[in-house]
Amino acid sequence: MGWFRHVFRSRSYDYMDDIFLAQFKPVDDGFLYRRNQNGPALKCSESEKDQFFSDFRKASRRLIRGTVLAIFIIIALAFMFARDWFEGSDWPALLIAGGILLFYFPAT
């Protein structure tokens, strides 16, 4: 199951985390948080920063995994309904075209 975790843990996650953490600037007794690095400065403690970061990671992971799941469900439904339209020898061609769409477009 380690390979599955690697799929959902990539450099893009680290990049998103770095962008989020760049919103916090250290000051004498905590941090200044600026939403999108240009909002009003809000003072927060180390524990509040950690909580913000934890909430961000949970929400961003949920969003990405939900999007991937929605894409797979849409593709599965498209295959289910397209199967009725293609009969006989056209069915393998549809599977090949769907495989190309599945692996090519998410990679771009």
C-alpha cells in the first residue's frame, strides 16, 4: 500500500504547503498571517499557525482526492453509457480511446 501513498504525496503537495506557509512571517512573539500575502496582518501564535496549517492540509487533500474520484466516476459513467452506442468491434476501440484520455490528459 506504500505505492498508493506515494501517488497522493508528491512534490506538488510540498509546493502547495510552502505557498501556504509563506503567508506567515515570524515576529518577536509569534507570527503575522497575511491571507494571500497581501491581506491585513493578523497576529497568531505558533500553535495557531500549526492549526491553520493542519486545517489547510486536510482541506487541500480532501479537495484533490475528491476531484480525482469525481473524474473516475464521470469516466466510468461515460463508459457505461457509451457501451450501448458502440456495438461489436467498436467496443475495444472505445476502451483504448478512454485509456488514452485517462492517462494523457491528467498528465498534462
